[in-house]
Amino acid sequence: MPELLRIRDLNAWYGESHVLHGVDMAVNEGEVVTLLGRNGAGRTTTLKSILGLVDKRRGSIQLDGSEVINRPTHRIARQGLLGYCPEERGIFSRLNVDENLNLPPRLSRHGMPVEEIYAMFPNLAERRRSLGTQLSGGEQQMLAMARILRTGARLLLLDEITEGLAPVIVKTLGETIQQIKQRGLTIVLVEQNFHFAAPLADRHYIMEHGRVAEVVEAADVEAKEAHIKRLLSV
Amino acid sequence: MHLNVILAQTMLGLSAGVFYAMLSLGLAIIFGLLNVINFAHGALYMLGAFVALIGYSYIGPWLGYDDFHLGFWWALIVAPVVVGCFGMLIERFMLRRLYQFDHIYGLLLTFGIALILQGLMSRYFNVSGTAYGGQPDSLSGIVNLGFMYFPTYRLFAIVVSIIVCVVTWFVIERTSLGAVLRAGVENPRLVEAFGINVPRLITLTFGFGVGLAALAGVLAAPIYSVSPLMGANLIITVFAVVVIGGMGSIGGAIVTGLALGLVQGLTQALYPPASETVIFFIMVIVLLIRPAGLFGKDTAS
């Protein structure tokens, strides 16, 4: 499998505050990897740095073999065929469901047709004319996922998609991720919920203090479970 | 008071209101995406009128073709394009450097640009105004509206302005192009993360807002005399309109502009001494009751 994303010695800043201190990670095409860790460990910042949404960054970020660290955000997204789902979900309140869904431009020919997406998320189909703010948290999360599936993105960057959602919706999201994975998409998942992430991922990057503290392959998760939980506990 | 007098003043109010509406619409569009209060808006409106004037009376002799006149219909297209491009240069090479700082710097820059433009034009043109001679014959004369005789050209200006406002509102609120703009107002970083070139969107938006001001300037040229200070006088009222309507609401800017023109027109009929101040009086009342403006969202933080 070709390497889709390679990060080397990534440092990132918000204003004066130095948040990432040399992150290294790699993701091959078709893999699901997670970024685990406590709040403030730098997981969200790592995702944002890939897209250039931090104030300053140094090091190397390669998408499909080409260096993007000095590129503007919109070019990174287009070149890397990235689909970003931010932590706050980023549903636009002045746009209805249809407009939210159709906002991101198509990046490749491999996007899901809108009708197929509505078949996958029937709740959204019923609410096509509702404004973004009138949706429940679960519906907003579904829409944020649906939106990037339409674009034909190849590498999905998903930030805390299960946060604050009911268990039944979390279960649906898990099934959605499985379906997406079967379609051959690559996923970087920032997660707090280890039980959600463990069965989905091929590899876990456990972050601490703005670095990757440990890399755990899916096969080793059971053996190292106690150790992982100690790293993640507050 | 006779109904016909009220209707007549309504028409006169409307003919001022459409200029308020077009200018405050441009200001609202620019403020929404750039967070900049464009103090140069009045000067760019003036520049639009001057493009029409220069095109009609001066450019021919300057180039040695005494018979050449850029007609009014051409000016309606050429002035917004020329001034819009000028605006895009201002955005690209000056304003863009200031987004990282406090909004007040954008305001100061545009205020400075307004002073420079007014100063330059005052250097070469009569401050007390020059008549625009390019009004087409087809729009001269008066029409009978049933309750009054109204200048054909003023009726034309009202209709064109309202069409432009409604089309702009429709494009922003009801089309996919407008959806990108609305999303950009709300969360520009995320829109850019989807692969949309937001810096270019900002440049084009500024150019469009400024182009609207220039179009208003061309429409104003046959009505008012073209003077370097015509924008400075108007923009103070327009800022009051924007404060009353609330920043950032597209429909609100149009409705408030038209409504305040009407209020001004009716005041002219009912109590003429107050017609110059009534808008500012309303502004004070609105600020006391709804500090965010009639259509503004309260985002006090």
C-alpha cells in the first residue's frame, strides 16, 4: 500500500504557544489510524497542522509524496484530497442541510452521489431544508461526515466525532466508519473513546505533551491494554 | 394633508433611499466577509460618478478625439468594472496585510484612502460640482404616475437600483455561489479547509461591493452634480443607515436603506426642518433600544 501521509518532526504554534514538539507519523492508503491521548496532548492540533490551520508550523508534511508544509490551506486540501471534520462539527448555521452538503467542492470523481449519501443517512434526507442549527448533535455529526464523503476525498481527518453523542448514535457512526473503510478510504481519527476506536483502527498513535509517546499496532492492543489505559487516564 | 402629496414625497424619498440601499448593501457584504468597515465606500461611489463624467466629457479631448464620448449605458458597465478592479488592488495589496491586526486598522486604511481620493480629485476637478451631460435622451422628460409627474430618469434609477439589490440578495441568499459566501462569513478557515480559495473570494467580494458603490455613483451622476465631495456627504447618512439596520445582514441593509429614504422624504413633507436630521434621530433611538441594529444579531462578547 502506498504511503498517503508522512509527518516528520512537526512543530506547531498558536500565537506564542508552542503546542507540537516534533510529531512523527505515517498513514498508508486504506488504513484507519487513531490519535489517542488526553486533552491538550496535541491531537487536534496535529490534524489542524496538516491543513495549515495553525499560526505557524515547521517540519515536514508529505501528502502522497509531495511536501505541503508551506502551501496555503485550500491548496493542501485539493492536492491531498482531504476531507476534514472539525471537532465542533462546523455545520454552517445560515445554510440548510442541502447547502451544507453541497458546499465543499468536489475534489475527485470518486465522491458519493448525493442520493446515495441520503440513503446512507436517512435522517438527513428528511431534513434537507432545515437550517444547520435546527439539527440535533447526532444529525449535525452525520451531516459533517456526509459532507466530506460527497467530495471524493481520499484521506479523511475526523476530530472527536463521537463526543457528546448518545451510545446508539456512536454505534451508527462506528458502522459508518466501517463502510467508509471498505470503500478504500484512508482515515485519521482523533478519539477520546478508546472502546469506539479500538475495533476500527489498524494502528494507534498515543500522544503526550505534543509528541507521539507510543505507537500501538491493532494486533498488540489486547496485550498492551492496561498500559494504554494508563497513558490515556486523567 | 393630501394623499397625492404623501405619494409624491414617497417617490422622492425612494429616489434617495435606493442610493442608501445600494451603498449600505455593499458595505454589509464587505463587512460580512472582511470584517472591515469600508470608509472609502463614499469615495469609491464618487469615483464611479467621475468615471462616467470623465468618460463622457474629458477622455476624448485628452486622447485627441474631440468627438469621442463614453455614453451613459457604457458607463453603467465600465465604471463598476474599473472601480471594482481598483478596489481589488486595494484589497490585494493593502487591506490583506491588515487582517492579522485589529479591525480598526482596516478602518483607518480605508479612511486614509478616502481622503487621498477626495484630495486628488479636488486637485483636478471643481469642488462645487460639474454637471454630467451624458444622460441619454430616452430617459429625459417626465412621466405621469397618476398622482404626480416624475422625472423619467429618477424613475429609471429607482427601478435599476431595486433590481440590482434584489438580484444581489437572491444570489447571496438563494444560490450555491451565495452559500459559499455565507459559509465564508461564518467560518472562513473551515471553508478554506474544504479547498475553496478564500483569499480570492475575499478579493472578489470586496471588488463586487465596491463595484456596487461605483454603479450607484454612475446612477447618481445625472441627478446630482459630480463633485469630489459627493461621497463624503452621502456616506455619513449611509453609515447611520448601516448602524440602524445592523451590520452584516444583506436583506436588512436593503430594507433599511429604502425605509430611511422614505422616512426622510415624508419628513420633508411633514416637517421640512427635520429632514436632514431625522435619520440620526432614529439612529439614536435604535441604538438605545437595540444596540445591534434592527436586523443585526447581538454578538456582544
